[in-house]
Amino acid sequence: MTSFPDGFLWGAATAAHQVEGSNVNSDFWANEGRMPGMERSGDACDSYHRYPEDMRLLAEAGLNTYRFSIEWARIEPVPGLISKAQLAHYRRMIDTALGLGLTPLVTLHHFTNPRWFAEEGGWLGERAIERFTSYVEAATSILDGVPYVATMNEPNMLAMMTGLARAMQQAQASGEWQSPTVENDNGARKPLPAPEPEIGKRFVEAHHAVRDIVRKRTGAAVGWTVANRAFETRPGAEEKRRELEYIWEDLYLEGSRGDDFVGVQSYSAQWVGPEGIEPYPPHPDNTLVGTAYRPDALGIAVRHTRDVTGGVPIIVTENGIATKDDERRIAYTAEALQHLAAAMDDGIDVRGYIHWTALDNYEWGHWEPTFGLIAVDRETFERTPKPSLAWLGDVARGGALPELAREATAR
Ligand code: FCB
């Protein structure tokens, strides 16, 4: 395939807590002050006020899609009290996107919870699903004209974080904060603990409960987004890989059977040996979050997703690289897109590619790993688009990778 189909979604993604700033009523904000080793989100990128500029930069570059999340902690500041003003704020965001020709893909839950929800027991509390359901009922009132809704972002990583938070509470220890995305700082950090399937099953239940609500109340296609680890197998480790793949991914991918789409989120690939997941070996090519440079992971991730879901249409809802070197970002993305195109050539139904992320933002406890297509001055909030934004915008406009487009014109 030399080009991507007409109507393909080309976009960039953000998450509320990472860009909005002052998300003071969320559990994540509360923890930022408590955990050693964790930086604060503070004003973040002030996108709560500057979203029109952010969206305009994406649209002007040539992208046609914007994935963003709405913040439960703002919409429902105390149980049962729905803020009409906050709903109106997110409705303005949707209208702004539509007005700029950006297809909005709205995530209802991207890692953060209202503080009160966490205090009530969080996702392990008795009322969790009832609480989430009633938030989603309120949120659906503003989703008119939104074609894609993701119920939850990376429930598999959230299950891991939920287990970790419980363990820390039980030990009454403060412990060192471990970001869900900083996998291994060249061996300096511990590998991420596995998500507990019992917690994961809760998320599947929650997802199914709200999927039906979103379908009934809006015309949107509904799915959720799953972090793909793109496991590769050392000789003799097939069984171990299958076991880990179930715990990390397949439980959640099976949960998306019957959805209208599934979000694939892919950054790197990782080896599994007979003893388990092998930490990324230190290497000069490793990214700023310690993961291996593996643009081919996206191909592995979409193929695995197709195999497990049985062919639920795929949208790549996150793919990107933490690097200071923007040329490297372009090289990574170009190669990832080649692997995506190859998978599509093999018949895999992929509807879009949404890059992580629009802005250099708050990476769950750390400011250093920059994944953005746009740099942000943290004093003035001035946005400076990087060459990678223009590059991706050109790919979007042409519906083809530049080298391939050049070849096509030469013919
Ligand atoms: C994913 C998260 C996203 C961002 C990227 C780098 O796990 O969904 O918020 O942190 O990783």
C-alpha cells in the first residue's frame, strides 16, 4: 500500500490532567504532593484556557482529528453534583474542534479520578461502577456530534496503578512514585508490577456498563484503548508469554469484543523469557522513558489486537516517542506508519492514526520526557510547533508517507 484510505483519521492526542493545569480536585493532583520522586503538574500547559490555540495549530498543520479527555473531577466535584459550567466548557471544546474541521475523539476517563471517588475506595470500592455510570450519564449530555468515544484509557495500566496504590496504602508506606509510563530508567527503576486480573475484570464490567449508556444516548462509536506491550518470545518462553499477554493485554482486548472500535496504544516492544518480562537493556537508542526504540512495535500491536478481538475496527489512539530530538520523532513515526501500512495491506481494518501527543506535557509525575509535536514554554505557555507537526500534517494531507508520495509523483 502506498497510501492510506480516504477518510482515514489523522490526529494528535492529549489527556486532561497532562495538559489542562490546576486539576486540583483529582486524586492524581492530591498524590503529586505526597510521593517522593514525583514532580507536580501545576499549571501544566494551561490548555484548560488555551485549547482553541492548541486545536488550531493541529488543524492548520493538516491534521483532521483531535483526541482529548474530559475530566470527571471537574464535572462531578462532589458525588452527585454535576457542574453545568464544566459540561459547557467541554462542549465548547467539542464545538471548537468541529468548527476547525477536527473530528473529536473524546475519552471519558484518562487515569484520573475525583478525589472523593478515591477516598470512597476508588475502583475497588463497592460503589465504583455505579459512580462511574452516573458520571457517564451526565457526560453523554454534551456528546452530540462526537463520532468516537473511548470509555477508558488503558484500563490495563490503570489496573496496575490501582494495585500499586493499594499496596502502598496497606503498607502505610510512602514509597517511591512509579510512573505508569517510565518503565525502566536504564535499569535504575524496578519493572512495572503486573496488573491484577481481578481489578482488570472490574474495568471490563465498567466498560460494558457505560458502553451501553453511550450507545443509547449518543450516536457515537464506542470503544476503549489498550496499552500494547508487543511481547516477543525467547525460545522456550511461549507459555510464559501467553500467560503474561493475558494478564497485560488479552483480558482487556477480549473485553472490547462487541465494541465499535478498539484503540491501539503502542510505544515499544519487549522480550519475554522463561523467567518473565526482560527489562529493556541499557542502550544509547533508548527513549527518555527508558524503553527500547522499536517503531515496529505498532505492527506487532495491531496484528495482536486483530487476533484477539476477532477484527474489531482499530484506531491507533496513541503512538509516539519520548525524545528531545525531533528528527528522531519523525524517523520513528515514519517507520511506525510503514509497519501500520503493511498490517493494513495484510487486511487489518485500521481507521486512523492518532499521535501521542500534541504538546510536550506532564508525563504522570515527570516533565522531562517530551513526546510532543509542539513545544510549550512552561513560564509563558507559548506554543512552538516542531518540524514533526508539519511533517505529520503533510502525511495527513497527502494520505501517504512523504517518500512514498514522492515515488508516486515520479512515476
Ligand atoms: C500512555 C498514556 C498517556 C501517556 C503516554 C506516554 O500510557 O495513556 O497518557 O502518558 O503513555
